Amino acid sequence: MRIFKNPPRETWEDLCRRPLADPAELDSEVKAILGKVKKQGDSALRYYSAEFDHISIIDFKITERELDEAEKFVSDDLKNAIRIASGNIYRFHKSQLRDEETVETMPGVKCWRRNVAIDKVGLYIPGGSAPLFSSVLMLGIPAKIAGCRRVIICTPPGRQGKINPLILYAAKITGISEIFRIGGAQAIAAMAYGTETIPRVDKIFGPGNQYVTKAKEIAASEGTAVDMPAGPSEVLVIAGPQADPTFIAADLISQAEHGPDSQVVLLTDCEKLLSEVSNELSVQLERLPRKDIAALSLDKSMAILLKDPYECIDFSNEYAPEHLIINTDDPHELAGKVISAGSVFLGKYSCESAGDYASGTNHTLPTNRAAKSYSGISTDSFLKKITFQELSREGIEKLGPVIEVMAGAENLAGHAEAVTIRLNSLRQ
């Protein structure tokens, strides 16, 4: 990790920038993929499966038999773990589903909102070397709670054209049966435009690499809603002098192993902790199966010495991390000052892995400083909030003159007339 000691505030903006691929080159590559899928449909998907994944795919859709057989490859211990995690995720997200009261804003004028599920949603589930079956739970459970009529999954297949059985098992217990073996930017294109096999959806969800994130960005600019910018994963740890360096190193490595473009950051006001964590990183890295991947991420990551915990929280709010761990003497005091973060973990025992899998909160979160303006996934993400209003005779009589005056001030005579004609009818 790169180490910075007491960097001046004017340098913080540069330190907060994530290492990204060349924007122009990335944009060009992804636009080409989306354009080809939009024009050629399944034919383009087969081309990119051969080009990127080196496999030939005849049928993109997973069969019922494949879905049923997946359970055989899941151990009883893992099934039990998934059951517990699913229960926690369900309880937390179910609690977010609330009916709102009707409000009488003035006599005779009633306003209210009603939750309506988004009709068709597409979930992108990363696969490859680390198939994120937990993302199926994190996205599928709130989609089902919200009541989405159609939920589909796109996920990249392995070398044999098969989907990891853990992803299929998680989908089955979540109640999702429409699953397609396609990944990358081309999968986002398929859900955004629709192909002969894959239906067009109303909103796309799910994390992914820079290509997937860019594809979602382009799809959003062309009219398909997306959840948020959710690119390469990241964690920022604020650690005090009392923090156990083995805990801190483990937290950093657990995020670094996601991929070489993930970023981890350590902030502390204890110079001694910097060297202790650095030494512990070397020890723990050696026994990590994904050591090479994590090492690439750590090379681009940083540890920063700042003057006190409050300066640490100031930097964190500028960085706006996807995951924020506060491991200090009084984490709740600092937590009250957090204004930009995807999900926050308080205290020495609250590892980021808890949120990734089983505490109940969602792990699909904004990255690359998007936490300054975006929230993580919730049940609300799968809902539309439709407003209603009803005016009685008393309501139009009291509110009508207000509307007439305001519409007149904006020179919108038609708006005023819609009120006036009603008021006149009451005077006859």
C-alpha cells in the first residue's frame, strides 16, 4: 500500500480519485458492444460469448432441470447458512415496506402515495472466479418483497457454459426461475434493449466491473433505469490506536480480493498502527488463495496518517466509500458525523463481511464517490411511489383561487381555466 503522512487538505481531492481505465477508450469499447447487441440481438451475444468467454452458447436460458440439479452440489452447511442469511435479509428489507397515511393538506384536499412495484427488473450477478451468489439474495429478496411481476437474472457462465450451482440454488430459493448465461456489458445491453431470448426490463440492478458499470451508465442515458453506479468494490477503515492490526489487515484484504481494480484505504491517527498493519498484510496475504489478485489491488491502495479521528471522518466524507468501517474507542460518536458512505460498520467486531453476506443490510452499494448522492439498494429501489390527490367541492372552492392566481402569474391561462370552469359550475 502507498503511505501518506498528514497530506494537506488541498491534496485530498487527488487522493480520493479512484484508479480507472481510460474513460474515452472504455466508453468507445462499451458503446460498440451495446450497439452490436441492439442491432443483432442473440447473434451478437453468441459472438461476444465466443470472443470474451471462449465458449459457444446455443441456448442462453437455464432449464428447469439445471435449476433443480444445482441443489445437489450445495452442502447442508451452506444451505443452512444461506437460510439464515436469507431470513435476516428478508426481515430487514420487509421492515422497509410501509404504507403511508393520507394527508388532508387543507379542508377538502387529500393527498397520498401508493407503492407500486416495478413490473420487470433485471439482476446482473457477477460470476467468473468469484461467483457472487450472495448478490442473488441481496437483489432477489427485496424484488420479491416489492412484488415485481417479472425478475430475471443474467450471469456469466464458466468455461463449460454452465452457471455456478450456488447462483442457481440461491435463485431457486429466492423464487427466480428466469436465468440467462450471459455476462459483461453485453448482458446489460440484452436487458436494456431485449433480444430474441432475453426480455427487455424496466430497471437493471447489480454490481460489476468497469465495463458493466459503463454499460449501465450508457443504458441509463438511453432510457433504461438503473440502480446506481456500482463498480469495483472498495472499503475505507478508520482505525484508532486501540485497533487490533490483525483485524484491520483482514478487513483490507477481504475487500482487495474482489479484484485488481478494487481499492482499500486505511485512515488512522496512530503512526505505529501503519507499520503494524503493513506487516500483518504481508503475513495474511501469503496464506490467501487469491493472493495475486489481492496484491494487485493493494498496490494501488493507500494508508493515510491524519492528525485525529475527526480529520479521518472529514477525509472519509470526501472519499465517500462504498463500505466504511469505524474501529475506534467510540465508533458511535464518529458515526454521527458520517454524511457520505454506502454502508457503515461500527466497532472491532463489525467486519465488512457481515454486511456482504448475512447481517441483513444490502451489499449492493454506490462506489466511486457515488455515495455522496446515492443510497444502497433497498426495497424502495424496486418500487415506484405514485402520488394521488382528491379534491372535494370544498377543496376546489378553497384551493381554486390560489391556483388561478399562481397560473396567471406564470402566463398559463389554460391551467387557470381548468379551475375557473369548475368554480363557475358551482356558482350556477
